[in-house]
Amino acid sequence: MTKFRFLFFLLAICSVILTTANAANLVSDPPAVGADAPTFQLTSNEGKSVKLKSYKGKWVVLYFYPKDFTSGCTLEAHNFQRDLAKYEQAKAVILGVSVDTAESHKSFCAKEGLSFKLLSDTDGKVSTEYGSLMEREGNKYSTRNTFIINPKGKVAKVFIGVKPAAHSEEVLAALAELQKK
């Protein structure tokens, strides 16, 4: 039993160290709940320009993720796709953002059967504005953060450092709570 407690303690320490190290690599802070959502115009996997202001009057689930075709990002995207009808029923749209190219997003959507928009933020500007850009070993990645934006264009909920497996359910639950208000 003592070995188990010691191993658990070491695991907890490592988790804190990794979280602190990842936080130190972030470029900026995310917008706070109640703040105006930073506006943007990005290219989608369809090669079209997408503006946040085009979604005024709708709920937006804006999720940032590190990289197309990776296991965690694929799992997260599959779960959003699986629950897409529930988001549509809640009058919410899903927009995924990473620093990958629009062409990479197009291939990712085709391979994984994704029908929601993935947006290309190759310069990392939007990821930075949302406190969701990380630099690691000389490369830039969007961090796994999600923002629920209300129909008035305000940040209604912020999820930082999400776990992909149960995240869609977590977002749906938060969306249901926010829509009750």
C-alpha cells in the first residue's frame, strides 16, 4: 500500500510539473467569460472565408486543437461529429481551429468523415487572441481549449486544457446550462 501511495504521489507531482510547463509555453491569456469574443476571419477546410460575426445570433462552440491526424485530436473531432445532431438541436455550430493548413483540414475531414468546419490559423493570430497558442521545440500549436460563445458574441464558457475523450459531452452539458439562463 505504501508503494501505491508513493507512485500516486509521484504521478501527481509529474502532472503538476507538466501542467506548469505547458502553461509557461502559452503565448497569451484566454478571453474571460463575459468578454467580447475576439473576432476573426479564417479559411475553412472548404477553402472558404469564415467570419465569427457571421454566426451572430447563434451559439458557437469554438474549439482549438493541436494537430490534424493525431490520436487525441481525431478522438475529439469524432466525438463532436457523433454529437453533431445534438449541437444542431441546441442551435449551436462547431468550429475547430488549429494552425494546420486548410488543405490539411480538408484531408482530415475527408478521411475522418467530419462535416463541421475546421479553420486554418497558420499564423497563429486567432489562437493567440484566444490564449490558445503554444510553442514547443520551435513549433507552434493550438492548445486544446474550447470557448462557448453566446448569440450576442460574448464568451459564455471557457474550457482550458480539455481531455478529448469526454469533452463533447462536457460542452453539451455546459451549453444546456447556459441556455437555461
